Amino acid sequence: MISVKTVKNVVVPVAALLLVGALSGCATFGKASDACATSACTTDAKLTSDVETSIKQNPEFGANRVHVQALDGVVYLRGTLSGGEQRADAELAALQTPGVAQVVNDIAVTK
């Protein structure tokens, strides 16, 4: 039978390591990308900027209606737009940006 002491000595350190590993990413979603200096973070920051530029070329989106964050070639889109077509257009603009491997589209539609 496993004792409580054994569980504490094994499970707690393993859980702590998993938590530290999960939180140690340099460019987590929603966090400022200029806070890190690794090449992966630089690439993520450039990709975020490129996608933002591409999306903001469409005047229907307006300023700051779509939040963009890139992490390892995956682009995450958040925000609210007034129609499904706009949502699809934002996703397409992101997908057509060089360097984007995948898009996770979490844009909400108000109509």
C-alpha cells in the first residue's frame, strides 16, 4: 500500500515540474511578445505583427477588433466581428500570411 508520505514526496514535485514547464513558454497567448529575446519569440512577434498588418488592411475589421497572437507558427485570433463572413475573411488573411502554419479562430460573431 502506498503511504501518504510517498504520495507527497512523488506527486507534489512532479506536479510542480509540470506546472513550471507549462508556464515557461516565452510567448504565451495574451502576453506581450516583447518580453523575451529568444529567436523563437522574435519570430512569433514578427508573425503576430505581419498577421495584424494583413488583417487591418480590411477596413471592416476596424482597429483593435481582432487580437492576434502567434506561437510557434500557430496564429490565435480573438475578438468580435459583426458577421460570419468577416470572421472567415480574418482567418483567410491570417492563413495567407507567410510563416503561418495554422490558425485558431476564436472570433465571436455578434449577428
